[in-house]
Amino acid sequence: MKAIFLDKDGTLVDDLPYNVEPQRITLSSGAGAALRLLSRLDYRFFVVTNQAGIAFGRIQEPAMEIVYDRLQDLLFREQLTLDGFYYCPHHPDGSVGAYARDCHCRKPMPGLLLQAAQDHGIDLRSSWMIGDILHDVEAGNRAGCRTVLIDNGNETEWRLGPRRIPTRMAPDLYAAAVLIAGHGDAA
């Protein structure tokens, strides 16, 4: 199985920091069309997202189930399926003891992608990670995926390095899907 790993905020959905209110979670412009194009190429879809708001006490971990349900609903309306939802609740500077730590699941580490691959039998070399910051790119590269950086202004640090160079760059999710579809071995 090959997968598209999607960062949530700023990539799949509009970026509203620490938002867990279902009615305020909306797909980014062109997301439905982008994922339908990739679905026709037999990609499966997995969200991999850092949720530091849990570590900082801004949101409670059970709210992630509500977010997952909302994403499932939004994609169902687009005649799509979300095959998995993986999140990291940790942050080393967090204020909630159980979540205030370093881990292997917080991007730029690849733990979320590796766990999804193990859980679902995903071929990482045939898969792509799409995100709006270089931590997403690094996580995808560390996991062995190809990567697309959505250059929508959300990356502000631009700390480059060997693992932080995307395979491709695109202005939005639809353009990313077109690039992936045109990448020689996508079909």
C-alpha cells in the first residue's frame, strides 16, 4: 500500500491554532479535488499532526477524537476516506507533566509515519509526506518518503539541512497532488 501522509493544520485544513471546534475545521481550498486525484492513483490518506496544545494544556487529548470525526465527515462529503489519524501530544516545553517531554513521534521525528506504516503495511518508499513546514519535510525524509512542501507562508524559520529539502514544492495541496500525479512512478 502507498500513502499520502498529510499534515493537518495549514495543509489539509485551514490553520486555526489550537482549534478543536468541529464547525471551525474546514478543508483547505482545493483539498477535496487534490485528494480525489490522488485517490484515483490508489493512494491512501493518513493525517500526521503535532498537537502541542495538549502538552500546553490548551486542549484536552479526548478532543482529538472530535477532530478525527470531523475530518472523516469532511472527507466523506468529498467521497473520500481517511485511513488513519495520528497525532503527537508532546512538547518538551509543555506544562502538562505527562506530555512535557521529548519523543519520537513529534515531527520532525518520523515516529507517526513509522507507526502508521507498521499499522497499515505502508510502503514508505512509494509514499509521500505533504506539509506546510520543514519539520513535515524532515519527518517524511527520515521515514523514507518523498516529500512536498506547501509553500503557503507558514514556514518561518527556513532552517535548511540535508533532511529538510523537499522532493517538490507547491503553493497549495491541489498543486502538490498534480506534482505527485506527474511524478514518474505515481501511477
